[in-house]
Amino acid sequence: MSAELLTVGQSVPPIYGIEKATGALRFPADINLPNMLWMKILRSPHAHARIVDVDATAAEKMPGVAAVITHKDVPHVLFGPYQNEIYPLDEEIRFVGDTVAAVAAKDWNVAEEAIRVIRVTYEVLPAVHDPESGVRQDAPAAVLHYPESHEIKPGDIRPDQLGTLGNVIGLKEGGPTVVNQRGDVKQGFAESDVVVERVFRQSEVNAVSHEPRACVAVYENDTCTLWCSVQDPYRLQDSTARVLGLPMEAVRVVSTNLGGAFGVKVTGRFAVLCALLARKTGRPVKIWFTREEESLDSHNRSALTHYVKAGAKKDGSLMALNVRTFLDNGYWPYGGLGQNIAFAICTRPIDLYHRCPNVKWEVFAVRTNRPSTGPYRGRADAESHFPIESVMDELAYAIQMDPIDFRLKNRLHEGDDLCSAPNKIMSTVWLEEATRAGAEKIGWQRRSEFPAETQGARKKGMGMAMVIHSCGSNPAGISEAEVTIDAAGRISLFSGTADQGSEQQTTLRQMVAEVLGVALDDVGGCNADTSTCPFDSGPFSSRTVYATGIAASRAAEEVKKRLLEHAANSLNEVVAALDIGKKTVWVRANPSKRIDLGQLARLAGGSISGKGIHNAKEDRLFAYGFAAAFAEVEVDVETGEVKILRLVSSHDVGRAINPMIVEGQILGGAAQGLGYALTEGFYFDQRTGTALNQWFLDLRTPSILDIPDIEPVMVELGEPTHPFGAKGCSEISYVGVAPAVANAIYNATGARVTELPMTPDVILKALHDAQRSGA
Amino acid sequence: MEPEESHKIALKINGHVHTVEIDSNWTLNDVLRNRLDLTGTKRACDYGGCGSCTVLMDGVDVYSCSILAVEAQEKEITTIEGLGNSESLHPLQKSFALSYAAQCGWCTPGMILSAKALLDRNPNPTEAEVRMALSGVLCRCTGYTSIIQAVLEAGRVMRGER
């Protein structure tokens, strides 16, 4: 198959590369329009409060101010990124940084001055600052007023169980948000030869997309256009239409290119308020977040605590796993983006270790007076793999088995049923292949030599972690794509997905070019503009190359079929006698008898188009991505510093449509994962809920001096549910890094690090604990 | 004497002189992006922490968010738009574009200008020198390897080895 492919499998340069390197590419923040106003948001200084009174008179009178809106001025309409559960502005304020009011003024300076003179009287309410205390009987309520109704959107999971009892999201009758249970864990532990118990704590982290969110809104003739930094333009279209009271088709959202998103750039108040101000003033309005706003008004990876108990037999059989997880869900009344994360946390690792017969995993997703938490790169699996892969490692050491062999003995296989995707059957699992390839790359057997090499305070070690993550078949996702041939013979792909840096349009066009037998340069098109592109759930769950790729390939196949039918008519031949390629259709037996695509489009009335759709609900076979991360480290036991000597990130990618892009995604994800492992944390004052390090450098993302040359490995053994065998892999490399580094530190020092990030003080404490328990 | 609130200043950017009337507290970044529509220069942090607003001032890579527009008078400012365009790419722009060293593209203009300042003063840098020179610009997407390779590749082209 591969020998005959034209562009699939080739590392062609990304289509937006030159525009990015010349600065010509316009992101939403780069749009400047004549007569444009600047918007600023007044944000709450309190974690939980009720607005008693708001007086905006002084702001309204300030020269240069065009409009002010408060909760008294906005439509009483629910909207949201997940379900419709928040108002554009609310009387109840639920976190420090929550949106109180908004101003539009002639420039950002005036807007900033204007928000400072808005006088707000707050009734300060008791607040919930961490999930574990939030579940207690005597805890205050993080949310006082629930919208009387909330609408679950079609396609979302678990719609029926939402209640408002206590601070735990979910079950109306109380208890955890989700429980994943099978077998009998008590029995499983009784049958185990070794049992380990650990508590893991992970700090909240921010995605730190470098582009602070922006929105430019234009309202004229009862239509509204938004250029906005969102990954879900169709949801923003829906939200804006309901808030403005317009039909969907009167709202256009454009989010073609984003300066990094990583899952967190979804529909929010800033965008619908921008639209409301554009309507109120009749002028274009622009908002562009400061870094502080980008940190606070985002969706962070939740802070987590996991209580883990796991047991195994000496022969390497994993017997029982019992976990209780507390997840900070932030301010959402009905759970927002967090409830599905809770479900995935307690199901995916159990699918990975499918052979484990006894499981009980409870997740408490807790309402708190904190910024939202949500789907950041490696969603749910970065949350769960650190504890699970640490405990698997510990069990392997306890039964004196190679950690790789122990994991592989208990792993998922093709054809297994899935608790993370009920009623689905597992498609390909190239997990063992990816793990062995990674082990070979790093030289896993060299671990035994390390004690001899160790000198003084610097201890060398090697560790690994195995990973499952979405590769695009998110059960809630729907992707459509359209391919058209116009009268000039131009081929265009219309796709609803934003390019947030993964250059998916390049990859999608490669697939279309391949189906039609044309060069990549022959395929143009546009993406993420709701006025011209068909629906797509958006680039989440690593789904674009997989799900949108299936839709785009189907659209191209449909167009190909129509082209051949038209050609058969006009050439007086049967379809089977024709060949297509190089923008022409010809008769196989007589290649001089031919017709080009433009002619065919003209014969068909000006254009020929085809649509393709992928709806994961319809598939019985379910695809997942698999990976293994390997770290070689040097730990200074006197200072607690860790040096990453090598990092290997090995992946079941199905098939790399564009190896350069796949490799880039693997490296980028692993580098972010290293930040999660060693330096990044987003912290809040435990009494006031105020963010402590919302500024750029204080979030401590890795610099060019912190990241070693990461070594990617791609295992390409295909995936039958995708026309070219591809699996999405833009997130999965993030997931395994933290546990692999933790396991390498254990291998080097004998100390289990159970806290993220693994800063020197955390490592020193782990070393101290290990010494004490060993003595 | 009361300080003046607004100024009429002349800035020399990419070889052209622009006269603009601005408030005292406008940064060079504000003028480039919001007055002259040179939006290739980005901003990610507001205070000289990220490097995505990097421009060249008299050949030195500086953070345009941390320089008041009034301070930039009588200097030669180069932005990404002045380095090259799609018709005539600078070797750095070409190597970044072709090798996927620009993923989301937000840090890319700052990276390229910082790299240009390096290659102008040190045409044949080692990998360690590239890392040190670019350490004032952060990237969230690439893991940096492709950026380092793109700078080394552009260096080879500029030295005539390619």
C-alpha cells in the first residue's frame, strides 16, 4: 500500500508554516477594525459573594467610555461550553477572578480606568477552597443558587444523574460522582501476595497557551460575527445565538488559527459579553486577555488527591485496585467540563489493566470556589496515570518482576470490552510493540549497570510508564467535512476544526489529496468558520486526524464517486473503465480519452461536492492510542535536583500521515509533560482563594534550557477503523512523563515520590521518608 | 510641571519612519500592534517574561512590551514583517516554516528575531549557544528541538554551506 501513496506518509511542510514564520497569519487578537472599541472585564476580588449593588454611573460618564454592562443588563439566558448552565453575568460570584461587569471604551487604557470606578457592594459568603474539605457535611455551599433548569446538549454522557446535594457534582442521592466497580476488591486483596498503599497529590496546572484569549465582535443588521480564540466555534455560535436571541445562522464564529489551546480554549463569558457590547454600542468591540486573565478565566487541570491500594500475586497477576479520588471541579453549578473527566479518570486505567478482576474506583468531583477545571492536554489520563503507573511500578518491584513484563501481563487486548466506552469493543492495541520499541531505544537492560556508575550524591536511574489515551474516537464527537471541485478545477476542503498548532489542515488535506490522486498543493480550503464550514465538535481528545480525517476521506470518496459518474456519462464509458488522478479522469485503456476536473464541474452545473461524516456513536469498534514513556535521570540526593538525561516517548500512532507533524506533537507533548512532572503548579491562597502565581514566569513552564532532546519512537502498524490507519497522538505523550520520571527517581534512590510537581523539596522529603521507613 | 499625557513621536520601523500620536504609557508593542497594524509582533505575558513580543532595536533583541514607545525614538526597529515576506523569506523564516519549528506560531516571530540577533553576532553558534541565546523566548508547543535545528540550519544557509 505505502509504495503507491502520493502524500500520505510524507513529511510535507505545514500549510500555515510560511504565514506563521512571517507573522502574516492573523489570530483573533490580530484583528483591528475601524472605529473599534476595547473591552475590559471587572473581576471579583472575592471567592464567593453575592452582588448587593453595582453602581456604574462614574464609569459610564468617563470620557471615551461607550458602554458598561452588569448583571442587571444581560439577557437571563443560560449558555455554556458543556451544558447550558451559566448566565452571561450573574448575581452570585463564585471565584476570585469571576466576571462581574464589562466595559467598552475607546482604548484599553480608558477601559481599564473605567472598570476601576465601578462601585460594587458585595455580600461576602463562605467559600470552599479544596475538594476534600468541600465534601464534609459541615462544608459551606460553593454554589448557592442553581439555575432552575439546565440543558444537556445532545451527544454528552451521563445526563440523568446531576444533582445539587452538597458540593459533590453528580448523583442526586449523594455519594461520589462516579464509581467504577467490578469483582470484589476485599477478596482480591486477600488473594494478593503483596499489597501497596499510597496517597498521591497533584497540583493544579494551567495550560499556559501563549496566545491570551481574544475576541472581536461585530454586530450589524441583526447578524453577529465573532473572531474568537475558541476550539469550539459551533458551541460559541450556539451560545451567542441564544444569548442575543438570534437564529443560529445569524451568528458567525471564526477561529481558524489559535496560538496554542491544548483543550482549554472553549466558549466563555468573555466572548458572549463582547457580542453583547458590540450590539449595545453598534461598533466593533475587542477583548484581549492579560496573562492574569488567561490564567484565571481558563480551565485548568484539576488539583487531585488519590488514595490508592493495589494488590498482586507473585506470578505477576494484578488482583485488586481500590482508588478514591478527589477532584477540584471549580465553580460550575452542574459540573461544567469536569464530570466527564471524572468518568474517564476511573475507567481508562482500568481498561489499560483489563486483566485486573477486582476494581473499585470512586471519584468525587467537588464544586469549589476556584477557577474552572477542564480538559487540558492528556485530559483525565494525566490525572490518573501518575498514581496508577507509580503503584504498578511499586508492585513490580515488590514481586521482583520486571516492571515492563508486569504491566504487559495485565494489559488490554484487541477485542476486549471497555468500561470507558460502554458497548464498544477494543480495536487495535499496539501497546506491547510500542513498549518494547521504547525499551530498546533507551536500552532498558542498562538499568542494572547504574549502581556501579553512581558516584557520590548523584544517583542514576531509569523508569517507565505505560499509557492509554484517546486517539480521536471520543464517543460524544461528531465531525463533518465537505470537499468541493469548482469550475476552475480547484479542490477545496471545508472543515470545522481550528488549527491550534497541530497543523491538522495539512494532514487532512494530505488525506483528501491521496483519495483524489492529486498533489497536496492542489487542495485548498478553509477551516473553523461557521459560515462556510460544516459542523465539527472541535479539536479535542486528539480527534481531528482520526474523526475529522475519516469525515474528510469520506467526503473525498464521495466527490470521487460523483466525478467518475459524470466522467462516465460524458466519455460514454462505464465507471469501472476509468482512472482518476492529477486533476483528470481518463479511460484506462485509452488514456488520451480524458476530461479534467474543472470541465466535469462545469458539466455538473458549476461545482461538484461531497460530504462526509463521522459519528463515533455508530461504531462498534473503538480505537485508543497507546504509548510508553521512558526516563533516565540523575538525582542529586543532597539537593533534591533531578536532571533528565534521556526521555524516550514511544507511540502506537497507527500510521503517521505526516511523520514530521506527528513527531512534533510527540516532542511538544512530552516537553509539557516534563513541566507537569518537575516544575509546574498553579497555587491559590487556602483562606482567600486568590491565585498566587498567575503570571507567566511564575507558572514555571519549561524553557529551552530545561528540555533535553526528547527521543520519539513511532510504531506504525495501522488501525482498521481509519481509512489510512491513523490514530491521533497530540496529547498522549504528555501523560507518561511524570510517572516515568517518578519511577526513575525510585530506581535511582529507592524513594517513592508521590506529589506533583516533583520539585527539589518534594524529592528531599521523599528521600527522607524512604530513609526513615528503611531504617 | 505636569508630565505630558500624550506625545507625537516618530519611529523608524523596518526602514520606514512613522509619525504617531500616543499616550505616555503606550509601549512599543502597543504602537506596533494597535496603531501600525504590525501584528506579527505578539504578546503573551505583559511584563517581559515570555519573549513573544521580541523585536530588534538597533540589532539587539528586546521585549517590545517592556519598552515605552517614547524610548524607541531615534532607534532602528525591526519586526518580523521587516525581516522578509512570503515572496522573499529570510533563511530563518524558511527553515522555521519548512521544519514545523512553528507549531502554533505565537512565539515564532520572537524566536526568529532572537535567533537573527544571535546569528548576526555569532554566525556559527554551537547548539549550547543557540539554547542560551534563545532562552529569553519561551515556546509551549515544540519542546524546542525543532527550533534549535531550524536555527542551526539557517546558520548553515547564511554561511553559504547550503
